[in-house]
Amino acid sequence: MKTIKGPAIFLAQFAGDAAPFDNLPAIARWAARHGYKGVQIPSWDARLFDLARAAESQDYCDEVRGTLAEAGLELTELSTHLQGQLVAVHPAYDIPFDGFAAPEVRGNAAARQDWAVQQMMLAARASRRLGLTAHATFSGALAWPYAYPWPQRPAGLIETAFDELARRWRPILDAFDKAGVDVCYEIHPGEDLFDGTTFEMFLSRVANHPRCNILYDPSHFVLQQLDYLAFIDIYHDRIRAFHAKDAEFNPTGRQGVYSGYAPWAQRAGRFRSLGDGQVDFGAVFSRLSQHGFDGWAVLEWECCIKDSEQGAAEGAPFIAAHIIQVASRAFDDFAASGADAAANRAMLGLGR
């Protein structure tokens, strides 16, 4: 067993144009004041980070790490959630996802995809220069519009989508392997990798690639009504990153899992600030520790009720209180009898 590191915070939901959220030194000091020890940086946000420069310049990467160290922080992972999303986009989502891309490739699906792939390649090199071992991202989606089997899907549709998804990601996974960094896909509705079954479908198509791993976030499993503790037992060997995010699911006579047309505050399933939802984080931290996860516990704050500043302030002590310092010795050592092999045989009636 190993001890989880933390608390850390994902900066994507906090970055903005107003101080202290508009540059890395200031937001780092803000995070440290709230008690965080690490930050996960969104690589697409130029106010905080220059991905292209990090891929090519060791001096710049050392500067980033130095800036964080001055605030008493470590870099946990880079995130390419937005770029990873664009590796695979169904045409139905061309318009809403275009805003994730660089202005020069918007309106051109092929150019946008090429740009996204190159962004991932930059992230592999930047992660290596920064001394990171894990990377957070999305898989993108080709089959998601057909998640519900009505109208009836033609034979082979989903298989074809996953074959293509794997074809697009295999060179990226190889690049991360060369860099010595795990690609951690956040298992998330809206992605083709949204549960354990879909992850396995993808994993088999990339030949069980050693860099194909999981960013575990129990909030998305609460909204799907998936057993988020059993998920850890099944996939712990592939869980290499962790978002501590809360959620609740309160079905009514009007709404259940498919309540996404309602505003967030009125949905049966909704994200909540850490500690305000239904996730049993005591059990989550216990299960991850039991299986030897020693990555970072990173707050991803999303809530339709509570203010972000309060959520950030409450998140660090919540995570710190749940981190388990794993046992260095057996609790019942005091009662050890000191028996040897001969005594064991005698106790079993096998003679000495």
C-alpha cells in the first residue's frame, strides 16, 4: 500500500482575467493560501502556461516548476481535456467544439483534428521536460450520439467508431510512452470512454497499451449510477490519476439519469462542491490506498449551488482529512507468537 499525495487543485475552473487568477505566480500563491500542495495545470490556458514553449524549452519548464516551488507547490499533471476532445469529434458537435481549437483551424474539421493531435504530441514532450509521470485528458467521441440504442444501430457502427478512435490515439500513446508518461483518460459521459466497458473496448484496440490509463472521477459514476467503488477494484492497475469531485443523484417521478435538458440546479443528477454530495470519499480513499494508488488527489471543483471560492477553501482540508497514511506495520504485531516452520507443522499435527 502507498499514501496518496495531496491536496491538489485543478486550476481550469478558477483561471480568469481578474487577479489573482490571470497568471501562474498569483494563482499559485492563491492555491497555497488555501492549503493546497499541488496544482494541475490546463495546458490550453495561455494566461497560465505556454504548451508549445514547454515542449521545446527546458529553461521554461524549470521556470514553471520554480514558480510553483516558490509558492510551496508541485505540479501534479498537465491537462489536455479540450485538445483531447478534439482528437475525435462527431460532426454533430463540430460547432460547439470548434471553440476549443485555435482560431486558425476553426471551421475545418480535418485541420482541427491535426491541430489537436499535435497538441497532444507537445503535451508528451512538455510532460517529460517537467518530470511528470501522468497526464490528464479526454478521449473524444465518434459514437457518443448513438449511446442510446434508438433508432436501432446498424451492425458494426460502434465497432467501426472504436476502431477509428484507437487508430487516432495509437501514435499519441506511443509518443507518451517514449516520454515515459501515462495518458489518463477521464472516464466521462460525452466521451466514447464513459464507463468500464467502453474503456475495455478501447484498451483492447490499442493492444493493451501500457500508457493507456484512467483518470478516476467518482462524480461521473454517481450520475450514471455505476458502482464507483467496484470500479476501483476492477481497474486499479490502470488508475493513474484522480479527481476528487462530488455529485448527487436524486431521482424523482419526473427525472432520472436522463435529465440533462433541465438546468443544472434542477437535474436529478448534478455536481456538488466537495463534501456536499453523495460520494463516500472515506471509502474511495480507503480503496485507492488499499490498491496502492500513490498519485495526487486533485480537487476538480464544479457546483451549481456553492461559490467557487468557498468550494476551493473547503476542498483542501477535506482532501487532507481523507488522505490515509498507510500502515508501516501490521496492527496485530504485538500478538505475534514468533512460531517457526517446525512449530507450524506441529500445530497442524504433521510432526516436526
